[in-house]
Amino acid sequence: MHNHHESNQTAGNLKISREVIATIARYAALEIEGIDSLASCTSNIKGWLLKKQSARPILIELNDDLAIIDIHVNVKAGVNIPEVSEKVQATVKEAVQNMTGIAVSRVNINIAGIIFDEPPLKLPGWEAGVRRNDMKRSESREIAFTLIFERSFKDETIDEIIEQAVVGRNIEVDDYAYHLAKDVSDHMPWLDASIAKYSKKWKLNRMSRVALSILRMSLWEIDHEDTVPVGASINEAVELAKRYGNDDDFSFVNGVLGAYVREEGKESPELTPGQQDAGQVLSDAAEAVVSGVEE
């Protein structure tokens, strides 16, 4: 009887400890500029309704006073994702250790969504497949990138991710963004094989998720969207990498795409000399895995 009481007490203490750690981690994460909000582990609405008890934004694994913290966050559009992720990791770890005395071995950051400051209202009739077509192409690409990037963190279909973006966050996905995200998702094996071929020595799991998502999107666009100038696609891919990635992502993206268009005979007048010779600028620093790496 005594042993049974001790067991319950230990379990109770562990439960309280996890709740305290989660609360500290929550406030520490939300202090970081660039974090919009915390997000449930399940982004699909149906899944959320079925799994409300497990769909918490912060999960704590606690063994022998050593904690592993998983945090699911929404970031603001346009922020440097690796930089924000690193700040969250450092701030959460320091706050938990200082306030509880519990050592934190890892803080894992998972990007659930990218939030725009003023999300456009979704059109009535979205459920029937009605989407606007008056977005600028650059806006469509950015929306497609956010969807492809989010999928790299989630074991869900692109349709589920699009549904959550439209219904859950009022993000309007126009026709071009919708089909671009869908096509990339449906042809991932071919895209990843092409990226692996032209990224030389870098394996996919060593690339940043930002760079990999942009490469998947731009490579499909270059190869299958005849109405899009090659140079324009590469330029916008590089700009997205500068905006969302680390200091080396943009040169890595530029290098892989430049090598691809040169070797596959897809060069066009829109390509700058630097892009035509971009196979030479693959950055060794691109091995840094960011946007969700474990500390």
C-alpha cells in the first residue's frame, strides 16, 4: 500500500513539473520577436477535434530531472526562420533551467505555420474550389512556399495543410499557389532526386528546410511552368531564401538552380552571368540544418 502511494505521488510530481516547465517555456517563446503564437501539434482541423488532449503546443519529456522540450509555433511572415528558432531555443532553455533547476538537453522547434500580418479574407465558395486569380505572382510563390515549408514539419497531406491555412488562419491560397504546392507535393521523389544530383555532396537531410522547400518549388516551376521566365523564378527563389533563411541559404539555392538550368539546357536571357555560372557558388556552410533542428 505504501509503495502504491509513493508511485502515485511520483507520477503527480512529474505531471506538475511538466506543467510548470510548459508554462515557463510558453512565456519565454512568446517573448521572441518574430513568433506569432503557439500552435497545436495537430494542424488538421478534423485531427484536432479527435485529438484535443494530445494537441498541445508544448510537449515535455522529463527523465531523471533532464528535460527535452518540443515547441510548436507559428512565425510571422518575412522573419528569418533560423534566427528566430535559435533565439527561442536559447531563451526557453535558459528560462527553464534558471527557474526550475532542471537541466534541458534539447529544445526542438517545429514550425506549424507562417502568419501574415493582414491575412486576406478567404472567398465565399472556397469549399467549391473557387479561388481568386488576381494575386501577384510573387505573392502566389510566397504562399506556395509557406505551404511546402509547413509540410516539411508535418505528417499530413498538402490538402490538409492547405485546408488548415485557409480555414484556420484565413490565408487565401490562389489558383497558382494551390497548384504549385500540390504539384511539388505530388512529385517530391523526382524533385528531391534532382536536388540531390545538383547539390553535389550535400544530402537532403543536411540542407535547411527553408532552402529545401524553396528548391523544390523553384525547380518544379523552372521545369514545368513555361510561362515563367527562368531568371524570374531563380531571382524570386533567391529573394525568398534571403528573407526566410540563414546567411548561406540564398547562395546555396542560387547555386543549385544555376547548376540545374545550365546542365539541363534551360538557360535563358533572363539569367544573369552569376546565375549562369552559379554551379561554382555552392556554399559549404549550407550543411547547417536550420528551421527545426535540435539544439
